Amino acid sequence: MSDPVTRRGFLKRAGLCLCAAAALPVGCNAQQQPKPAGKRPNVLFIAVDDLRPQLPCYGHEHIISPNIDRLAASSTTFNRAYCNVPTCGASRGSLLTGIRPIASKRFINNSRAEKQVPDALTLPMHFKNNGYHVISNGKIFHSKYDFADNWSEQPWRLFDYEDSKDWAVDKFDKLWLNPASTNIRNPKTKRGPFCESADVDDSATQDGKVAQKTIADIKRLSNSDKPFFIACGFWKPHLPFNSPKKYWDLYDPEKIALADNRNKPKNLPPQCRNSGEINAYSQVAGRKDTDAFHRQARHAYYACVSFIDAQIGRVLDELDKQGIADNTIVVLWGDHGWHLGEHTFWGKHNTLNNALRVPLIVHAPGSKAGKTDSLAELVDLYPTLCDLAKLDKPTHLQGDSLAPVLKDKSAAVKQAAFSVWGAGNAIKTDRYLYTQWQKNGKTVGQMLYDHRSDPDENTNIANLAENKQIVEKLRSQLKQKTQAIL
Ligand SMILES: [Ca+2]
């Protein structure tokens, strides 16, 4: 058994520099001499928590998100982007360090990335070292204390997960703005309802304040000699699905379609499970399989998406107001997918397509807009941003720059995307999504979906004799990748 969280263990397996003097400039968290900033582009780095790619720019016209669609219209939209681990903290830790997770060993939960890879040169630190003013607003790393000194200013947010035993209870009055919600608590956890529609202004909400802070920072930094890298992390549509009433009113609940595959995939292995996260809220127990719950949960999630879309619009408008949109790279990403009732699942935390696939939209000034089916992973964002800003790429990065895809939407920089969850290793190729669970070197579970014939993943075909060859090939690719990133 290896020890993923110690510095020595990580460096040994990752093959990273051990801070020998000659290797200092890249791969280690060391101060570099800032290079002249010149006319480097600004970066607006927008994270949307738990946002799945169910948006008009992804072909889902029933969602109302005009601002994200406006951004997509001048950007490269990645139709097949995947997170590397389907949970908030680990996904962000991997993305922001450029280092892949290892099943059950590295980036497995919400613990700080700095404890797992203490010598990693993070994305914000690399930009800071290269003359950028780097800001973290809202949820970027899972905790604002993680790699906190890698930013130019103290990371900003209203409250942090690490400041209380249960943030949702401790900050109840900041999360639930409808006074009635305080009387509708989960008897075990004391959290409130899984959704609400309070009749409040956007500015009363946590995400409204993230937008306000980001707008103020854009104003403040737009005339600076330094380029900026502003990370702006919105909390919704993460649970609880709370948003101002006006966004609920955009949707007619009678017209909200429910999932048409409200049953477990055939031959589903026991290792692939539902997330228990939603059970911590009230108004869930005993209702999850009802039409009323499916409709209400989808309505609430869609309202959160429209609410965040409006905040994104305000932030994007500020780039225009300050006259810097033409020199600002904008990236919008979600940290993992979400099941909204498909397969009776609610949430993330497995390796089905709905939990792994994410929205990814990259706007680079001067690049032609369009959609691409090229495979992409969140671990690719760090090298991509280095290329777009013309910075050197640290040698420890384990993703691939997507810059060639921005130039040519048919370009492919990889043949597969890799994700992990628990002890499971998953590989997504052009056609298949395969997951293998191993124990003591033996396969104890597997699932294979053919996205060409079964895009909704209703039948696991891993154990069919006719698929033996493809399963062997995918296992071989998984083994090769897993060994390469140790
Ligand atoms: Ca998340």
C-alpha cells in the first residue's frame, strides 16, 4: 500500500522534482522571477459548482441561460469534457494543481490539496509568478485556506466549510432566506429543505455577493499595469437548490420533463451507487421516487442554473464596460456532473456519464468560435491556460493543452479521458465508458457502456462474451495510464 498524502510518497510516485536547484523553476512551489507582463491577456476563470452540461449551448433548449449561451457563441464549447474525479474538493484540487487523482489514494475527497501535494506549483501561483494579479472569489479550491498564500490577496468568500462542523447548519440563515425554511429541518442533520424560492434580490444571496465582489475587482484591476487572473466560483446549483423566486418563475413546472430512465442500469455492479448527499436535507425522505419530487427537484435545479447564469451575465458585462473583453480569456467549467433522477440517482459520486461529464467553455480572444467533440479533461485546463497566456508549462502537469482544439475544432489531443471514484478507475473513449474496480490486484466489478448504441447507459455490457476484447483493451489503457501517473 502506498502513502499518498506524504510529501515524500507523492514526489516519489509522481516523479516530480525534489527541489534540486536546477529543477526549481518548474514543478516546485518556489518563487520565480516575474517576467515582464507585456500585453498578456487577463483571465476570468468561472467555476460553477455541480453544473451539468444541460444548457441550450449543449442542445438542451428547455434551460434558460442566455448569458452562458452568449459566452459559448464566441467560444469553443467542449461537448465531451470530463472531470477527473466526481466530487467537489478532489476535482478542484486536481484541476488547480494539474495533477491527476489516483483511485483511493490521491484527491479522493474534500481534504485540502496542499496536504496531499504540498510541493505542487498551483495554477494561481504559476500565474502570480509570471506577473499576474491573482484573485479567488467564492468557491475555487474547496476551502479558502487551501494553498491560500498562492493568491495575490486573501481568498474571499462569506464563509468556509472548515470553519464549522456543518456549514449548512452553522450558516443556516445565509443559505435559507425564506423564513419558513427554518421550521422545515431534517430531524437528524438539522439542515433545511433541499430547495426553496425566497422572494429576495440576487444581492441577498451568497452568489449575488460573489458576482458583486468580482465586478468590483474587474473595475479595480482593469487599469492596472498587471494583467489579472480572477477566479470566480459560484456555489449554485449545488445543494440546497435555493434561488430567488424570480428564477423559479421562469419555468412552468407542468412542462418540466422527467427522466425517462428512472430505473437502475441493467447489470449494474454494486460498486456503482447513488450519492447520499441529498438525504441530508429535509423534504426528501420518502419522496425521492415520486413524480412530484422529480419535478420539484428539476425545477429547483433549473432555477439555480438560470440564477447563476444571470450572475455570469453581470460579470461578463463588466468586461465590456471596462473595455477589456477583447483582451480577456474566459473559461467556464463545472467541477463534475449530476444525476437529476436518471437511474433513480440524485447527485454525483459515481462513474456514470451523468456524474463525470462537465460543461467546458473556453473563450480566447482571436480564436474562432465553435463546438468540438474532441475529448477533454479538467486536468487539461492548467496547460491550456499556460498556452493561451503564453506562459511556460510546468513539467509536472499531467494533462494536455487544449489550445490546438481552439484553433481546429476537429483536432484531438487525446484518445481517452480518465476518471476515478473510490476504488474504481474509469476510461472514456470515443465510443465507450468503462469502469474497473479492483481489490488485491483482482477485478471485483466492472461496467461498460457503448455510447453509440446506449448513450443513456441503460445496460452494462461489460460481462458479455462479445465484448471481451474491448474490455481487455480498455483495461490495458487504464493500467498504462495509472502506472504513468504514480
Ligand atoms: Ca461540486
